Amino acid sequence: MNMSEYQKARKLAQKAYRQTLAEGKYPYLEVLDERLPFLKTVGESDLGLIEIPIDRIVGTKTAGRTKAFASNFMPLLDEYSEFAAKWNHLYEAHINEGIREPIIACEFCNSYYVIEGNKRVSVLKYSGAVSISGYVTRIIPEANDSRESKIYYEFMAFNRLTGINTIYFSRPDGFYDLIRLMGKKPDEPWTQEDRKLFSYCFSLFQAAYRERGGDKLPITPGDAFLIYLNVYGYQDLAEKTRDTVKKELAVLWKELESLPETANVSVIMQPEQEPEKNIIQRLIAPVMAAPTLTVGFIYYKTAETSGWTYSHNLGCMYLKEAMADKIRVKVYDRVMDEAGCMEAMEKAIFDGCQVIFTTSPRFLGASLRIGMKYPDIKILNCSLNSYSGHLRTYYGRLYEAKFLVGMLAGILSSTDRIGYMADFPIYGTTAGINAFALGVKMVNPTAWVYLAWSSQKDNHAADLFKEARVSHISGSDTINPSRATRLYGLYDLDEKKGGLVASPIWHWGKFYQRILQTILNGNWSRSAPAVMGSSINYWWGISSGMIDTICSSSVPERTLRLIELVKKQIVNGEFHIFSGELRDQNGTIRHEGSDPMAPEDIIRMDWLCDNIKGSIPSLDQIMDEDVPMVKIQGIFSEEERLAERKPV
């Protein structure tokens, strides 16, 4: 009998054995039974016969044959042993006929432990197999607040919905983001065709990724896949060759290499103080030529046809006046989609722009692609929650102003019923809705907020507000010059008092000025987080001057004094809107205690406060022109979320 293959496998085992010992690790297979007594579990689930990803098989259920294998499942026993003969016989059978008999295993936290079939796993791992059939029982750990638990419970829900077990992520919400990037709804069951298409696409990507050396990176293939989909999309992936995917990965490689093992997003809540110049810098500054920057602004539609773009253009005009001797500004408008944004950004770079602001969340994907292509160009996209080190994002904590306006609405309402017209269900929007509702509740505990969405098909908002007999409506936060309307900010529906009461305002110019001054002062890199690969999200509030609230003369003086007092407490950090006990529409406690809610949890809110009547629309309820943006930055209701924290 030719034992050469066993000898090769044993050498791999011995190498792994020595390496793990040198690293101070256990040199044999993991034994699940030795861990379970120290872990809390809540039950088991029979998964039946499934395909098990072979790289997820990490050990055995019991300690029976553990020391016959090194930690990589390669055989350690002497080549003249009976074990070696059986292993070699099984290897020859695999080469000649294939191994058909399923193993028996259990799954715990997305790792598999063999109950019966260790040698089959060893042979297939040695042969480079991707998967093996097996009858699997899932052992379910008790849920807790750890990062690992959140990810695993999301995986179980995703696995139940899709039947897919080949992909995993290092951060929460990865499965949610995957489904969003694929253009599917979180609660939409997958067909057999969906599963086949995804399996083919992910295996195509994984093969190209591993050929590029992806296994050496401290991230999962799933993490890399999300970055890839953010840039290149999912729809056309099945039509690409492996070489094409490898070329696309080459463009992304520096981005992937810079990602830490657990993706880190740095949310900057306040403008940083510029360091004071030393005496030499102060003396030579007057005689040195002031540096200038060429700055590009990419606009969705135009300032005349879009209220959102109009507000950014006001900021641009402020910037031109405030920094006239330091910058040159170029505007590229009438940009309608991602392709148009890429074309406009290429034009801006050709025109000499060193800094580019893409002023809509719709342009996030295009901004990522151009940022990777031109790493020396400073690109900022107006959105929240990006995970790219090649791009910074910016937005305002508008919810602070919304809270103050909500207080006014609660004080002034004659019916205890207030309307709220939201725009898009994207990151940050729900925080604004909930903050408004909490402001109402703070001064009027019996009042209700009735929610409608301007981006929802057939929203019938006017009928909803009329039937509810609302006294005030919180409308758009921006003015569209081409459609003059009183439905702006918080307005009173009483015909005698009708008109604007108060409104949150954006002062984008303050943000643009501070960022450009940071660049001119040479402190752009200094403001980057210490962890390489981290992404920066600027999320400034009222204290920065970027956000504020204006009130009309109709607001009583003492009411105005109360609003100003609370505003001052927010600015000084003495009052946190999302602190204390917060309950959702189902009565579930979402936060408690005096500590404020974490910024990341505020950004990604997918629930509504208990004094709100209404819901978050699903993707198929959104108007067609807004679907691309909601796909990129959208949040969905709790009912639609796949991450149900319950045993499966």
C-alpha cells in the first residue's frame, strides 16, 4: 500500500502541532464537550442533512479521537498504525469514487464539531474540498449583549431565511447589509434560484479573493464581499469571470488591507480644536503665500429644483464669501445617478479639484469608487455610516433641533395630535422622528405624533392628518425654491394662526469652512483615527453651529426662553435626548439608565417611540426614483429586520 499521501498529511500535522505549541495554543482538535459546561445554552435545533463548509469544521464533540489529529485536522499517528491504514484506504476511495457518506456533527456559534466522521473530514481537508455533507444539530447559546452574540443571532436568522451558511461577518448588521446590497427585503424568503445564484457569486468572489491572498487578511471573506458589493454591485456579478473579479479586487486591495479585524467607524461628534501655532509659525505666516484649494461640489438635480441641494448651495455661497482668498469653488449639478456622479467627479478631478463634496447619500457608491481610484483626492460624502477608509462622510445631528421643535409642538398643540412628514427611511431619519416625539412627550405626555412619509407611494398624508385632527405638522426641513409652500418646518394648521412656527435649519457653510480650514492648516491627517483602516463619520450638532433652530415671532416669550434653556443644556452636554427609559411602539424598553445611547445605536435606529402612530415603510413601498438611495442607506422596520434575537 502506497502511504505517500498519508506521510504528506502527517507532515502537515506535525508542522501545525509545532506551530501551535510555539504560540502557546492547544495543539489538538477543539473538544466542544469541554467548553459547554462553562457556557449557557437555550436548546437545540435539528438542521437535517446540509452541506457543511469544511473550513468551519474546527473540532470534535467528544474527546475520543482528539489527539489523533493536529488542530488542522491532519493525522498525527504513526504511518504504520491501523489508524494510518484506514486513513489511507479512505483517501484512495475518495480519489477513485468520492466520499458519499455524510458525517454527523453539531454546530455551535457557526463552528462545526464532528461526532462521527473525523477521518472523512481529515481526508477532504487534505484534498482541498470546499464542503462535506452532514447531519447537523445546532446547539443554541444564550443571547447576550456581546458583539459575537449579536452576529451569531443575526446569522441564525439569515440562515433560517435563506438556507445559506457559507458567509459570515466580523461586525453586527453584516447580514442585514448583505441583503440590502442584493436588493432584497430583510424578511423576504429566498427561492432555490436565489440560493444557487448567491452560492455561485460568492464562490466566484471567494476564489478570486483567495487567489489574491485574502486568507492572510485579518477580515472574513464576507467582510471583503460587502466592500466589493458597495463598489461594484451584485446584479452583474454572475456574468463576470474570475479574472474580472480579480482585477476589480486589485483596485480595492489597499482598502481591504487597511481594514482591521473588526471594522471600526470613528464618529466625530464635535469639531476638533486647531492646535495653536508656535511663535515661529506666527512670525512667518504673514510673509508666506496663503495656500489655495480647488473645491468641487457635486449636486443632485439643481439648487432651483431640489430643496436639499438648495440648502447645500447656501453653504457653498457662504463658503465663497468666508474663504474667498483661500479657495476656488467649482459646482457640478444636474447629477441624477451613480454613473452621472462618477462622470462629474472625474470631470472635477480633471479640472484640478483637490477636495470634492458629494452632497447626497445617493452618491455614496460612486464616491467610494472614485476614492479608491484617486486616493490622493479628499472626498467627503453627505451620508452616515460608511465603512471605508478612502472616504469620509458627514451629516448633522438634526435630531437635536427636532427635539426642540417637538417641545414647541407639544406645548402649542390644541388637540394633543401632531403630524410629522418624514422624507426617506435612511440612517439618521428615525432618530429625528423619535427625538421630535420625545420632545412632544417631555411637555405633553398625552399627545400623539402621526407619522407619514413623503417618499412613500400613495402616502395619503393629507387625509391621514385631517382624519387625525392634528393641530400642527412638522414638514420638510429644506425649502424648494421652485415650489414655494408653507409646509415647511413646524407649522400651525389653524387658519387664523396658520404659518411657520419654528424649524430646524442646516448651516452647511459652517461645516465646509471648518473642514477646509483643517485641510489648509495641514491637519487633515491629524484628525484621522489612530486605528488604520477606520472610517471617519463627521456627525456634528447644535454646538458646532452646523445645526440650529429658528422660531417665529408667534412663539410666546416664556416658551421661547424654555426652548433656549434646553438648547443651552444640549450644547453644554448637560442634557442627552436619548437617555433614561425609552420604549418603542410595542412597549419594549430600548434604553434605560442615565447614560446616553451610543451614537452608533442612534444612527441605526429601526424602531419608533411609543407615542408615535405610523410605521417605517418597506423598500417596495418607496417611490421608484428614491429606491437606489434607500438601498444604499436605508433602514427598515423592526418587523422586517432579520436579526430577531430569539432561538431558532
